[in-house]
Amino acid sequence: MASSNEHAEAVAVILDEGSQLTLRELCIACALSAEQVMALMDEGVIEPQPAGDSLMFSGVCVRKVRRVVRLERDLGVNHAGAALALELLEEIEQLRARLRRLERR
């Protein structure tokens, strides 16, 4: 019989705008250090919500951070370039959604 060390248990969690994560949870979800997440905060990629002595992040932040990490890895851009690309991609998504709504009329 296999020991518990031989099998990793995967847990999937659905995150949405209403989900709240601590800095530690965000770091784990995105496989980044706290310093890397703080650098993304400095670039305006994500905005934490103050919660007492700590910072909380919405589930949307996970999506944004992962997207920035992919942009940096795949395109070799820095944080500022990835932040700009993310902003433009989000604007395109919003415009496409608006266009779909208009086409349904």
C-alpha cells in the first residue's frame, strides 16, 4: 500500500470576486514570494483590501497575478510591461463582452 508521501492530494478551490485570500494564500496559489507579490502591488497589477493588521486579496487577484507571470515568462517582459499588457488584455475582454451584448439585440 502506498504511503501518504507517495501521493499528493490536490485541492481545487473556485475563486471569484467575493473570495478573500491572505498574502500567504495568494503567494501559495501563484507560487510566488511575498516580495514578488508586493512588486506587483507596486506596479498596480493588484490592489489589496486592508483588513485589520493584514492585507486581503480578492480571487480576481489570483487570475491577474498568474496572467502576469505567464506574460513575463512567455514574452520576457518586466513587471511594468506585463502590467500594461494585462490592462490592455482586460480592456479587450470588456470590449468583446460589450460587442457580444450589442450583437444579441
